[in-house]
Amino acid sequence: MPEVVFPLDSSRSFTDQELVGHNRWHPDIPPAVTVRPGDVFRVHCREWFDGAIHNDDSADDVRDAPLSRVHALSGPIAVEGAEPGDLLLVDILDLGPIPQEDSGPLAGQGWGYTGIFARTNGGGFLTDQFPDAYKAIWDFRGQTATSRHVPGVSYTGITHPGLMGTAPSADLLARWNRREGALIATDPDRNPPLALPPLPDDAILGSLSGGAFDRAAAEAARTAPPRENGGNQDIKNFTRGSRVFYPVFVPGANLSVGDLHFSQGDGEITFCGAIEMGGFIDLHVDLLKGGMQTYGVSENAIFLPGNVEPRYDRWLAFSGTSVTLDDEQHYLDSDLSYQRACLHAIDYLTKFGYSPEQAYLLLGSAPIEGRLSGVVDIPNSCATVYIPTGIFDFDVEPSASGPMRIDPGMGAPRSSA
């Protein structure tokens, strides 16, 4: 087993560990550990809410989820010799749930969860149609997940880190805050908000303390969106066998990782759409000196997708165009097109007995394929959602006999008022 450079104890909270990670981006967060180019090492990762979501039949914990505390990231990990302008090469060698802990109260101990977030607390891709909080618990057996809340399906997980990235420079951080602040100012009272500004409350900044902590907490960026440093990209095929090249903006690069997922569909559409878990990830790192200029990678990582994925060979696809539910035409709106494709898939699955919320949770967590299929034919873009038929225990293809009605079981728990 590779050396564990960032260990975590499941019996202790994220801030009560031997090494304390962080939940904001800032160049002044000191590295927790240093590795060398060529090293192979293991990092333990806490699930993104640090144990706030429970293995039960209530969604009140999702309704009240503490968004100010995410993401619980392991790192920063400095790479010896890394300098601004380099590319940091990172290979994902292996990852999975918490090793040797197949039961317990933490996501990753034999189980994970998917949540539909309430409109008043984060929302999701389809928050206008699904404004309330719901939850599904998934049990792990090897590489397969099943749920008492969404019966009749089982997924082979494409395990992956939802979030990995390097630290921003002071200049890059200032750019983030300037442009995101300008966006917020266009509609400051929007719910959900247009962006998340710096928030000192609940900030965790590694070993920073005192005045340095206060200064950094006031300007540190939230980890919710992907940005030029990588970050919360939620790419389901970013898995074992992936090789990623991150821009280096600060000495040491200061790599961080977290938000591990057992499975996820393209888009992670419920916001907490993946099957969230804690666990481990094994990495190999190296440097391409001056690589940012050599390859024209001044921002945003490039990567080679992983070489492992489920062997699904038959798919049922749904399309959507850029027309709203009330028949308003939009111009080449691919985001709207993908929403409509997802809604068409949800409507279809309800004909088999699922509730709309069960179908929504399924699309967020199953290994669906989302594609922009047409972006030039004015006025409608076309997006498509491909669902692997092999995840179902019954036939979901249209037939002359009509849809088979399944027992939806207890259903997905909904939060109380």
C-alpha cells in the first residue's frame, strides 16, 4: 500500500485530526505535507459534509445541510520544486470507500447518499420543479450500489473525486472574487444565489491562525464551483487511470482533493447528485517544467479520462430543446436543453411506478451520459440524456404491452416543513 501522507480517523471530526485540511481556496493556506515529483502516495478523504448526512429515512439533514462548511478537502499537498508556470501531472491510481470499514455512521463506511437540495439551501439543476429536500441512501457491495429508497436498480460505480485542484495565486483569487461579486450584484437577492461570495463563518484554513487566518478567511474563495485551478468539476470519468495536468499558480502547487463519489451521472443534476462518500485516493505526481507556456495551458486543467467504467452496451436516450415548459423559445440555450432532456427522462420513468423524486435521484447518481448533440441549428440547441438500460431489474424499453409497473417501495424521504 502506498504511504498515507494525509491520514484521517473516522472516529474524529474533520477539524480534530492529526492533519487539518481546508474548505476554502487561498494561496496562504500552508501545505499540510510535502511530496516529491515521482512519488506515489495515499490520501484519506472525508465526505464533503463531514458526517452531517445520516443513514436514515429522513431528509431533514439534507434540508439543513451546512453549506458554509463544504468542501472538506484533504491538503494542501506541496510538490517539491513546483513553480508558477509549471504543469502538475497527477495520475489517479486507485480510489474507493473507507478501507476496511464496511459499516458505520459515516458515508463511505459501506454506504453513501444522494440528495435533492431544497431551493432555499442550494437548490439544484431542476430546482424550479423540485424545490424540496429529498434523500436516497445507497448500500455498497463491491462495485455495486443499491438503495431501499430507489428500488429496482443497481449501479456499477465509476468512483471518482468530485474535486481536485491546485491553489490559486493572489491575483487569480482576486479575479475570482471580482467577477463573481459582479455577477451577484446583478441580482443580489436571488434564491438560490448566483454565486457564493467569501464567507469567514465556518472557514477551515489548515494550520493558519490569528491575524493571518482572519485576513485569508475574509477573501478566501468558496469551493463550490469549478474554476481555472480545477476544483469542483464533478467529472464522472475522472477515475482510475486518469492523468490530469493542472496549472501551477503558487510555489509547491499546493494540490488538494476531496468530495469522493461512488457513482454519478453527467451533470450531477440534483446538486448532491452523486453518491457521496468518504474514502481514499492513491496518486502519483510529477512536474512538466514550464508546461503552461509549452502547451498553452494558461488556465483550466486538461486530462486523460480513466480507463475503467461499467460495461453497459444498451442505452435509452431522451432529447430536449431550448424551449421552456411554458413554451417560451430561447436561443441556443444548451443548459435549458439539458434540463428539458432530464425532465423528459423523469416523466418517462414515472410511467413505471417511480415518483418524480425517485427518478430525479436516479438520474443524478446513475452513470448516465449527457451530451450536447446540436449547438448550431437556430433557435434550438439539442441536448441528450442516455440512460443505460442494464441498471434496471426490469425492461424499460417501450413495447406494445406498455410499461411494467414496479413497486416503488418506501420512496425517497422528503424533509419535514
